[in-house]
Amino acid sequence: MTKNVLVLPGDGIGPEIVTEAVKVLGTLNLDIEIDSALIGGAAVDITGNPLPEETLVKARAADAILLGAVGGPKWDANPMEQRPEKGLLGIRSQLELFANLRPAILYPQLAEASTLKPEVVSGLDILIVRELTGGIYFGQPRGIRTLENGEREGYNTYVYSESEIRRIGRQAFEAAQKRGKRLCSIDKSNVLEVTVLWKEVMEELAKDYPDVELTHMLVDNAAMQLVRAPKQFDVMVTGNMFGDILSDAAAMLTGSIGMLPSASLDENGKGMYEPCHGSAPDIAGQGKANPLATILSVAMMLRYSLNELAAADRIEQAVEKVLDQGLRTADIMSEGCTLVSTEEMGEAVVAAL
């Protein structure tokens, strides 16, 4: 049966890296139809809306979505509703893509690219499970208001319901069952009531997963431990804002955020797949961007949404082969390796396939 993949190139380096990922997908000769649509700043420029209705219709009909990146300083002065990031938050919310899976894996070929000592990060393999459609990014009320004394005040609401916590918790426990059977739940329960509830629900869920060891850690300590001894973690689960911050910190343990894919899934396994990095407008159009995170996101898409496990394995093996050949984009460049462009890296993966 033909599968439908919607491609959303987005902004900045998004179109460049997505182009290479689509080449890789096409090399596999799978029964897949590819369509494209606008999102983010590119959509604002043409339609005035960071998430046009046409894009949302196509996204709902697709079996999976591949996203490049959104945002850039060009749109920073726009009203909040016309910011590129609103398109990204909107599609996550509209499609109920509540579970964000962000692996942080250090390829042995890139041990020297990490800013930490090799003995601290060698063998690193963490999965961060981030709740994606709730928390302070979506909570109401929110805004900027003027007080009686004339001073302006910004306010946001950090809120999670029990059902939201429970469904992301189940995703995390099930992921831990398939890995090292260790789950660390990250909260700030010493000062935030919403995460007191988070911790309580995780403890209740643990009874359904007796084979998984559940531990808890405050988010500030978790940030420190990621840098001090990251290999102590197997699977981490946390809310939207904490997950946003910790997953980017974990990404740099691997040498470059340009190496890390991600998946955002709904309850049925339909997902949107994107690299963990942003739109990097400072290098857009220069052929300097690393496409490997986007290519590895295609592998995650094949594994989680399209049930093409063998093809997913092939892509990951091809990426390893290219790294073995010493090919590097600027973000992962080290002595003795060969510097290549975005397109050359994509072509190398195609050749390895």
C-alpha cells in the first residue's frame, strides 16, 4: 500500500537539508508518494499565516511528515501570531503530536567532536521523551498586561492534567522496556505544584511496569548530571519546557546538534520527524549545513510510522559508513577528515546505500 509523506522544508537551512533527506528516501525504492507544503516564515511571506489551512489539511491526510526547520530574525518583529514558531507549535497541537522522542547517541567516529572528554561521553545512548503539546508553552491565560501603576507584566501558565501526564508517561515506560529498562522522570517538585502531580502520576504508572526502574530527579540537577556523568541515563521523561532545554543540552554531548533526529508522535504512531537543530539562518544557502540529522529523521520515520524497519536500518548503516570514510561537514570537522558540503554529504549517504 502506498504511503504518503508530506515534506515541510520551512526556513533557513530547512530546504537544503530536506532536499538531501528526500534524495535518500528516494534511493530506497519504497512505495511512497511525497507532497510538500508551506510552514513557518516561508508560509508567512506568501500567505500571512505560519500554518496555512492547506498545509494542515495535507498534514492530516499524510501517513508521516518530514520537517526541515522554522524561524529566523527576519520575522522576529512580527506579531506573535505571525511568528514562524507559531506554525510549528500549531501543527504539533492540531495533530496531537504529544510525544517527542529525542535520542542523543554519540557515534564512535565523532567522540573527538564532543566538547566533553571522550571517557565521559564514549558510548552515550540516551533517549529523552518530552511532552510536546502541553505545559507552559500552551497554558492559558498568557500575555502581557499593564498594571494599575503603569508597569507592564508578562505572564504564562504552567499546567498539566493527569491524563496528559499519564499518556506521555506510558510512552516513556514502553520505550524504557525496549532499552535498558531504566526511566528517570525530571521535575521541579520542590517548588512547582504541577510537577508534584507529575511525580505522583509517574509513581502510579510505575506499578504497571514492574520491569522498569523508575527514578526521579530535579531539573536543575538533571542539567548538571547531563554534563557531569551523562551515561547514567537511559530514558528521561519530562514536560515541554524542561524537555526543550535538556534535549538541546544532551545534543551537544554528541559533538553536534546537527547529528540528532527527533520524532513527534500521536497516540496511533503517526508522526512528524525533524532534526533537533534550528533553521541556522546565518549559514543558509552556503552549503555548510549538516543534513545527517534530517536523514536520520527519515530513518526514524520509516521505523516508527511507516513500518519499514529494514530500510531504517539501511539508512543508519549508510550514515555510519560515511562517517567511517572520514567525511565531515563543518560542525563535526576534526583533524584528518575531509570537509564536505551539505549536498556532498547527502550524495555520500546515497552512494553508501
